[in-house]
Amino acid sequence: MRRHIPAVSARRTIVLAAAAAITLAAAACSSSSSSSSTPSGSTSSTPAGAASSASSTPAAGTVGTSQCGTKPGVAATGTPIPLGAIATNQPGTSFTDIPNMANAYFACVNANGGINGHPIKLYIETEQTNPAQIAADAKQLVQTDHVVGIVGNTSIIECSVNSSYWQKLGFYVIDSGIAPECYSTSNSAAVNMGPRYSSDGAVQYALSQHVSKIVFDQSNVPGTGYIAAGPAALAKAANTPIVQLTENVPISDANSVAIKEVNDAGPNGAVILNFTPPEALIILQAAQKLGLEDRVKLWGCSTPCNTDFLAQSLGPKWNSKLFVNAELTPPDGTSTPSMNLYKAILKQYGSSVQGGIGSFSQMGFTEAEIMVHALESVTGAYTVQSVNAAIKAVKDFNTGMLCQLWTYGSYPLHIPNNADYTVTANNGKMTTVQGCTPISAADPQIAQYRSVAGTAPNAPTSS
């Protein structure tokens, strides 16, 4: 099951997994073109092993992909339920793994009964941080594709651009948040903490190790001031100096970046990075090449660095030197039904998820399972009104991936994921060094959310 999203374009991909086999029809076209065209090289054939794996019964104690639906091995053939997503995809920053993984989950559900016999059809738009393009993408999804729900949105500025549009139409978005409006409005609830609160978590761990200074470096994209405000608040509360840096991406001179960070931090300081995995890796590899990895007390990173790809690329010289915020349950060493299902779906259906096992694909999985949970509660027709009422009504849902039970609810702001793990690179894996820890209320937005929504119950550890 494979589809192509262009590396840099305003093109769109439509995915349909339905009928007697799992059929993916990938159509790339401009947002003003017909959605029925099919690019050369696309296929509607069943992936190797898909039919037999989907219909087989897993051995006792294991989890197979047939467990993602209510009717194992029975493909959904009803009228599709159309959903939409918008993701940034540009040089130095791509979040397409998240909606791609959500689509992999939906394909699995469609192969195993769908939603009361209806397959889910996901329309994915990609954008390049252009407000006019992002607004047009939203209208494309609503006016042309007639989506009834939005899930998997992951964009640098999409929440800022489209928040009022979604509110006007009554959409309650399930997303991976980045921009402030993903967390500060009534109609967006993220499964992740986003760059601000994830950076809070990384800084919070560094402060717990009694570092004398924080150097916080992030990509120079819209929203840096909003992101930086969280770490600044935590450092101030701890009476610890903080230096704020930004870098243009893609990074062209990683050596200079690493030297600047280390010199600013000093031998008892911490360098905290907020970049996508490829850009963070460039900085860390430059530090290793220059022999700088031991010149500070510790290195830290926000959640995107929580991927085996990065740990394997760095190698053993970084063992117990890099500490990464993990907004979702660390995959390495975790063998719960939810984690095993995630890995099984990624293996069978996730050929377009380029980063493999890691936080981005976990986010897509989690968003999709919440959406499926909401859709299963709908009675009658699947409309914008019925679907979004079901989304908003999700309460204390156990995703199996988060420290806390997840709730949407009627709140003026939404930060439903506000407790995290810390992991460290260790021989090519990310291993847990700190279990679920609430993000500090020294960040005023965390304090504000807890004042209206309270603190969610902890999720069961065996889910």
C-alpha cells in the first residue's frame, strides 16, 4: 500500500482503502484540478501479504492487524466516510508521516469491517507555510471533498490560518499541534504537546539535573517567540539563565551552530534542541565530529528527536548524553496491545511513513484511533454535525499511547496531553530514564488549562 506525496508542491493526495481488497487510489493534482486523476505508477492491487494477514487470527498473546476493526478480514464496502488533513511538507520541515500513519490505521480498519461497514476515505493536503494556500486547502477539503471531520492536521501555521474557519463550520479538529491556536482555541485538541510544551519537558528534565545554564535552539520558522516563552518561564522559575537561539533550516553550517551552542552553554550547561529529526541529527553529528558532545553537562531535545532513526545514526558515543522529551509512550521495550498494534499496522500498511517507528507515526496512530472511537459512537448518518459532536464528546479515552486519558470537551483551550516521559539514546535505541511527569505549571498556559480542565487521570500502563 503505497502512495506518493511530492517533496515540495501544493499538490494533493487522495487515499481510498475499501472494497473486497485494500485498494489505495493515489491521485496527485493541483488543488484546482479534478480529484479523479491517477498518477502513473499508482496501484490498486492488494499489498503483498495484506489479505492473508488481515484475515488471519493472531496467536494467543500477540496482536495482529485484524484487531484494528470489528470484523476481522471483512473489507468495508459501504459509502465512504470522508475525512481531511493538512500537513506541512517543505525543505527542512515535513510532517507528512503523521497523516500518512493515520491513513495506514484507517486502511487497516477498512480491511476489517470499517465503521459499521463504511470505509474511511482520507484526503491529505500538503502545504509550504503559505497562508493563502493553507486557506485554499481547507476550502478544498470542505467544499470539494465534502469531508465531515478533520484529523491528522500537522502544520506550522495551519491552526493560525484556519482556526476561525473551522469554528464557523462547526469542525472540532483532532491534530498534532504546532501553532498557538492549536492549543489556545475551543475547536482544536492535539494528541501531542507541540513544540512549546515538549520543549518545556526537555528543559524541565535538564533543570532537574541541576544544570547552571540553558541554551535553547530552534528552527527559525513562524511561532518561535510563542515556543520560546515556555522554556523561558521554566528557567525563570528555577532562577537559571537561558539563552535563546534560532537557526535557518535546512541548516547549512552545522559546525558553527554546534560551536555556538556549546560555547554559550558552558561545561555545566545544557543545550536543548527543537528541530525535526534530520536537522537535529545534523547538529548532533557536527558536535560529535568536533568532539563537543562532552563539553556540556547534557544535550536535550523536544519530542521529534524521539526516534530510533536518530539514535541509530548517532551511535554509542551519545549513550546517556542526549535526553529527549517523549510525549507518547516510548516504543522500545514496550509490549502492550496498543503498542504492538501500532507496530503491526506500521509494518503492514505504513509503506509511506518514511520515519518508521517514532513519535510522528505514533501521533498519526493515536489521532486515527481517537477518530475511529468517535465515529463508532455516531448513530445515523455521518455528517459534519454528527461526527463533530462525537469528536467533542470524547472523554477519558485510553489511547494506549499517552500518559493520561484523553478528553476533548467544551473548553476555551485544549492541552489534553500535558504529562510526558524522558528517553535517552542508548546503543541505537531510545530508552526511558524518567516515567510520566506532569509538565510544570510554571508555563502559564499549562496553568491556565489545568484551571479549567483539571488534571486528567493517568492511563493504565498495560493498555
